[in-house]
Amino acid sequence: MILAGCFENVPEGMVYVPSGEFIIGTNEEDLENHALSLGLDKPWYADESPERRTDIPGFYIDRYEVTNLQYYIFCQATDRKPPRNWKGQKFPEDQGNFPVTHVSFFDAAAYAKWAGKRLPNEIEWEKAARGRAGFIYPWGDDFIPGNANLATSPRNKTGQGPKPVGSFPKGKSVYGAHDMIGNVWEWVWDYYQPYPDSNFQSAAFEKKHYVLRGMSYMGVGHFNKKNFRKVVALKSRASYREHLSPLGHKKDIGFRCAKDRPGFMERVFGIKSPKPEKATT
């Protein structure tokens, strides 16, 4: 793939997210205490503020969430224990293109390393989802439930279940990453901590939890229809932060990988920059 002005050999199955200033977080406030009134554990937006503009180098991120088939190949190559929902050495029949689930943070990180990649950090994940314009959702600022695999009715709290990756093309981000909202939550490479200059305090910051991004097909609890849809919409924002112990593994948690962009000489001529020599005494 060639982008304007430069050679960009994007790794297979990934998309390129260029450098450039962008928005992370939000300055919105839950002035009506809606979240706490429903029994949720934090006010809306509280751990996402203050909004800030920042820049990071260009990088690559998987176009889709890692699938059962991809994870199966990894397990076979490394003798790693398969996810518990497989009930054997291989995933359920006809689910090879579904996102792998029941994987812990350590499982996800091990797969990424084996694949020559890594897990994205929070800033990378949010930029890949929101774009430079800082959209609320990958597709724009309006909540359109049909653009992602989400449960939007309390009648069917778990929605339609997981779907093959890429099943909701209208929901892809401006960079071409699919399912960044919906399908499964995704592990990222960051402890759950307050943002710079944040005034929000949470006991969860001390638990050494890792962050999850991207909402899942699962519902959000026992609410009436109006609140159910509102909670899903707010948790589906690309800036929303969830968290869990790195040992945790659930039926709606998966991941995707990221990769550093090589330097100019390596991209164009295949020449890797020499590593700096270690200092001697």
C-alpha cells in the first residue's frame, strides 16, 4: 500500500494509523448523577477527563479482533492451554472467524509477542477508534446501534451473541479498523490509572487492573428500556474505560494487536537502524 508522499507497506491484516495531534478523553460531566443513580460504580465520564490533545508516532493496528482460528494456530505452535469455552483443543465448529474470548491479559500479551506484535496502549486504541477529529464513536458522533454488535434492548440482554469479525462494516473507524465498538471488549497495555490532571479518585486505581476498551455484545444489567439503551450508548463511546484483573477471562473479552511502524530507511529500503552500542566501563 502506498500513501501520499511515502511508502507504507502495511503488515497483512493491519491498518495504518498516522501520527498527528488528536483528542483523547472528554470534558463532559454527569451533572445529573445518572450513572450513580442506576447503581453503577462511577459517574459517566469521570475517569476519562480532562480531555487533552496529544500526538503519538504512527503505528499499525489489527483490522479485526484476533479470531479463534488465529489463536488456535498460536496454541498449537506454543502448546498454550486453549480457552475454556472451546471444551477441547479446538474452537467450536464454524466459529473460526469469531473473535477469541475467555483470554486473560497474559494470554493476549503472549499471543501478540508470538505474532511479532504487541497489545495497543490506551492512547493508540482510542486514536484508532476516534480518528484525529475525536469522534464519539468510530463512525461519528451519533449513536447508531446497528453499526455495531451491541445489545440495545432489555428483552435480550446479551444481544445476538458474538459475530464473525468484520460483520458490521458501517461501524469501522476512519482508519479502517472494524469492531472497535461491539462484539467483544479488548485488552490494552495499560494499568487502570487516572488521567493526567484528573481529580477523580477510585479504589480501583490501586487494584493493578488492566484497561479494557470497546464494549461488547453483552448487555448492561437490569434496567428499563430507556435506561438500558442509554447505558449501552454511553458505554459504547470510544473514550469509555473498563477494567479487570489481568487474570480475568470472560466470554465477551478478546483483543487485537498493534505494531510499531519501522523507521524510514527500513520502510523504504529494508535497512534496519543499528542498535546503539552499550556503554562500557
